[in-house]
Amino acid sequence: MATAIINGRRVQVPDVATIEDIRKAGGIDKGRSVIRRTREGNFVVRPGEEVTVKDGEVFADAPPRIKG
């Protein structure tokens, strides 16, 4: 298990996590987007995507983006 920071809280997540694992650990509602923050930028974690999580990795949530 890796220690990630989700919305400012340190939580345990699997080393290879799905969006549902991150949502559950961070208490993020289903209707919100999960954002992975890195030095290269902010990236949306998509449903079905598996993320390799390292200790200290940062995630946040945001309202879904709607175009138009």
C-alpha cells in the first residue's frame, strides 16, 4: 500500500489503484472528477484506468467539466 495525499489528507491506497480505489480512500463522490497532480501538470483519472501510486502522490477532486 502507498500513502497518497487526497484533498490534503494522507490515506492508504493500493500501489496500483483504480479511480474507485481513490474515490473510496478519499471520500470523493461519484459525480466529481478525480485529478492527479504532478510536476508536469494536473491530469484527470479516467474510469477503467489503473494508476501506479507512489508515496506522497497528490490527488484532488473537482466538479465535472462540461463543454458548451
